Amino acid sequence: LAAFGLVAEIGMRGSLVAFAVSVTGILVPAVGAIGPYHQFGKLALTDLYGVNPNLAFACITVLHFLLFYVVGGIGGVLAWMVQGVVRRRYH
């Protein structure tokens, strides 16, 4: 949110509220949470804080990329490394 200048606009509390609302979109069954996450986040930013809808959607899309793909990729690499250590130690 800071990269889009939204933290200055809505504050840290607003950022936390928008993030909490967007995360509830993950509860809706969809592949990779694509769709509900973006819609909930966009609605939180636009309806609660009056953010431009295009800016809100861009911000949520970047957050989704960072949270879903980057963190998932790091977790995958760490799991692969642990698997290698376990394989060498116990085989």
C-alpha cells in the first residue's frame, strides 16, 4: 500500500482494515483466491476509504502477487531444501 501512496491517504489502521477485509475473500472457494480476494480488497478500499477504483485494483493485484506467488515460491524452495537435507540424513 505504501508504494501506491495509500498509507498516507488512509493510514496504517485503514491499511490493516482493508487487508483484513480482502483476506476474507480467500474464504470464498476459488482457484488461487483469484477474483474474490481482488473484489473484497477493491471494495474495502473504494467503499470504506474512497480510493480510486483503478488504483485500488492495482494495489490489490500487486499484494496478491507478493503474498501468493512470492511467499509461496519461497516456501516451496525452503520445502525442497528441507527435503534434500532429510533425504541425505535418513537414507
